[in-house]
Amino acid sequence: MSTNYWLNIKSSTKTLLKGLSITLRHFFDARHSKASIDVKEENYFEKQNGISTIQYPHESMPVPDNGRYRLHNEIDDCIVCDKCAKICPVDCIEIESIKATETFGKTSDGTPKRIHAAKFDIDMGKCCFCGLCTTVCPTECLTMTKTFDFSEFEIDDHVYSFANMSAADILAKQKELAAYEEEKAKAKESKGSSGESPRPKPVAKPKTTTATTGKPKFKPRAPKPKKKDD
């Protein structure tokens, strides 16, 4: 037998024992679960031993606070500007607004509120999590939260409504707006028929002619000098 034969047996045995020792070490470490800590912890990468399986949904892995998952609208700070619905590339935001006859409140940053939100629905089944709607929001009432688990049995349950107006409130505000616009139109009509003299039309300036200015209309051109024959 050659020397290489025994060297191969030695190398195979060594690598086999090395692999079995790693497997045995993980076998004993599997007697307990891995510690569930946040990625911001200093010893996050030191807690690698143990079973990664958790008893979901009773247990869950910690999610960073800046996670961008389910959308949330703080309706009290919403001015119903419709910018989020216009910029959404998949049209997952549906808004119905009612103009108010006067300012009825202010947001947390002092922006006056002049439009009621009769409907503000977000269909998370369509959302592509691009975050464009949160970027254009002027009052920063629309945010992406760290709630990542919102699975449902029915697709319609992915539609989240944030408007807090009841059907009676919506009807009352619509009637109030219609009465206000009708009263405004009547006031405009009565103002036009109250006998006020109409504004005088601006007088057109007379056209300048040769008779009025004494100058010729066209400036005469001097004749070009003829070339002398050679």
C-alpha cells in the first residue's frame, strides 16, 4: 500500500469528526430557543445559539421602529388635500371630500382644515409599499408603520377606512354646503340686478394715421446707386 492511501484515511477521519462535532454542538444548543433581541442591541450577533423557531403568533421577532409596512392615516391631522391619492402609482387610496363653509379646526402643526373627509380608504391589497404618499403629505399625517402582519381570509378585509364621519354627518354637511352655495348664487344674482351702473368699457385709442400725425405711414427708401460700366 502506498503512503497516500493512509493519508487519505487520516484526512477523511479528521474531516468526519470535525463535521460530527459541529452537529453535536448544535444538537445540545437546540435544547433552548434563541434569544429574541432587537438588531440594535450590541450583543445581537453573539446570540446565535439555539432554535430560531418561535411560537407565532404568540411570539414574534422584534421589528425596527422605522419599518415601512402597513399605512396609517391620522385623520385628525388630515386636510384632505388629495395629493396622496394622485401620486399613488397603483390607486390604492380612495378619497371623497366635502368642502366646509368655513374653517372648522386646525391640525397639530397649525394648518387650517377646510375640507371634510367623507371617505378615506386605503387598500393594502394593492399597495406596493413605495412610500410616495407619505412623502407628499403636507401635514405628515400619512405614515408607514412597523405592523407587518395583516393577513386576512378575505381580500376585502385589506381595505382600511380612516374617515370618522357617520352617514348622518355626511348628509348634513352636504346639505349645508348646498344651501351655502345656493345662498351665494342668489347674492351674486341680486347684486347684478340691484341697478348698479356697469363698469365703463375702456375707450379704444384712435389709430394714428398720416392725417393726424403729419408723418408718412411708410418711410421712403433711397434708391440704390447704379453700377458704373467698365
